Amino acid sequence: MDRTYVRGIRGAITVERNTPEDIIQATGELLQAIMAENNLDPEDIASAFFTVTDDLNAEFPATAARELLGWKYVPLLCAREIAVPGRLPMCIRVLVHVNTTRSQREIKHVYLREATRLRKDLLPQ
């Protein structure tokens, strides 16, 4: 029997505008990519922690998880990212905790749009 672990999956995506529609659409795109890349079912999700840069305040990213992916019973939390000068603006980040039998090396982190420059070391070569 395989041992189950709680693993963290990182992801990020940028938006062009601070609108509820852009934030919900981009967050949905990011979460769907994380689910697909890691072959996850909603029941595998233990929790998700979202952060947004200071320039995003039109909607909570968690809204997309609930409305688009049906994560009704998944604990979700949103917060502000630390405002480090010169860092990537208009960015939504997420740390998704999942129950899985995969090793740390098998986890696929997902960075989309301009956020690909955040963690080039984690992107497929």
C-alpha cells in the first residue's frame, strides 16, 4: 500500500487588469492547470492559500476556486503578498496542499503568463 503525504504545489499567474472577471478567469486557469498537471481530483485538495500583489483588490481569488472548480468544502484563504519594490506586479500566487502518494520531485508546480519568470528552476526544461 502506497503511503499518502500532504504536499504543497506552488503556482502563479498574472492578470492585465484589476477586475473581478480577470482575477476569477486567471485564478481558474491556474487552478485547472495545477489539477491537470498533477492529475488531481477535487477530493485530493486539502487546502489552498492565495496571495495577491497590492495592485489586485477587485475580487478574492478563492471565489474562482469555489465558483469555477466547485471547491465548496476546501479550506481557502487569501492574503496580500509582501510588497517588495521592483517585483512582479498584478500577480496571483497560490500554495495548494494536496493529499498524494507522489514524491516531492514528482510534484509539478505551475507558473503561467508573466509569472513564468518567478521560478524558472521549477518549470519544465
